[in-house]
Amino acid sequence: MPNEGNQEGLAAAGWRSQQDVPGAPILLTGPASSSLDCAWYWLQAGEFPPGASVLSLSQWAGRGQFGRNWISPIGNLYAAWRVPDRLAEAEGPALALRMGYAVVRVLTELGLPVRLKWPNDVVLDGTKVAGLLCEQRDDVIMAGLGINVVSSPLQDDLREDHVMPAGSLRQWAIDLPPLDLWLWVRSVAEACLHRPPPIAALEGSMACLGQWVEVRAGGAPAFLGRVLGVTGQGALRVGTPAGERHLVSASIFYRGASGDAPQPLTPSSRF
């Protein structure tokens, strides 16, 4: 049951668009396991054409990177989008990176100083306000997006090894209906996938560029390096004493500003 702080999202106005809804169909659901689950279900039923999307009122089994739980109370944006076949050429981290860049573009136009934390998180003043998850089955790609519009999880509700606290757009006096926000993001995402942004633009939007980070990739030992940028395929470029490494999947923890000596690996100083 949503806590008292999440009841604000119950207003039906959040589901009314202030503009016409063009393009592929947008399906709206009540509480669901996740918007991605709904998208895959309707795809199997033959009712989810390329470009279709679904928005769920809330999720009881929302998921993020590496299968982590995405806390999903009423009032925020939970979307799943079937990436049109003509735009699905980007694979792996490149797709998530371009989608994340689209979210950054939209929120920046709203006046928010957001940054893109590779490969799929959007951060605002040291808090996570949005996350992306791309899933592929055969030749179909679904892009899931969660944006904390009116509320965010409490610190005690986050997993023990969370990278950063959560935040919401409402904390910055932004209160855009989820449907309108999704229409805007979808439009910018289509443009970013149709004409990929230059690497310089992607890097210019990144958090931690030039900074020291701790990298944790699967079961491999953690290591320290400096974020150098991204490749054309969306991999993260990290400089280490042993040379440059390219990562396609990892968790990144902030360790120090540019020029600082690497810090010892400890549970503190997470980013």
C-alpha cells in the first residue's frame, strides 16, 4: 500500500494529456507487475505493434539493472516502449545510453541540472531520479523507463549497497503529468535513435567524466579507474594504471575528483 507521501499521485489529472496523442498506441494500466511485463504480454497476444508503449499506474515487481527491484508507488512514470524496428539498430549499452540522453535532454529543457550516469541512470543533485532498462527477445527490443515524478523511495527502502539516494522532480517544483512527460521523452528518444547524438554530446551530459570511480563488474574484483568517456557502441572508457578498459556492463561508484589520488576501496563515497 502506498505510504501517505505517495497519495498525491492519485489525482486522475496525471493520466490526462494536455495535447493530442499522436503516433503509435499508448496503453494505460492500473497497478501491474511491471510495464515491461505488460508490454511482453501484449506482444505475445499480437496487440503491441512497433512503436507502441504502455504506462502503468504503479508496479509491484518493477525491475532495474541486474534484476534489482524498482520501487514503484502511484504517481510516477513507469513506461515500456517497443522500439520501432527502424530505430532498433543500436544494441546493448548504446541503446540505453541514447535513451538516457533523451531523458537528460527533456529534463534539462525543464531547467533541471541533470546528468547521465552511465549507462542508464539520470541523476539530479546527487540523487537518482530516473532509470532505464532495455530488454531484447529475438528481434524485439523493449525499453523500460521509470521517472520519479512526485515521490521517491525512502533511504531505508533502498537496497543496502545502493549507489546513491533517490530523488524526485517534485522536489524541484516540476509537476508534469506522466503521460505528457512520456510523450515528450518518446519524441526526443525517437530523434536520438534516428540520428545518434555525437559522442561529444553524450560525454558532455555524463556524470563523473574525468573522475575517479570504483568499478564493480559481475563477480570480477573491483578496480579503480578514471572515466574517460564512451565509445561509439556505448561502452564506458575507463583509464587504469594497466591501460584503458571498455565496459559494457558494470556498477560505478564515485571515488574522487579529477587529479585526486585513488581512494582505498571502502563502502563509503558512493555515487
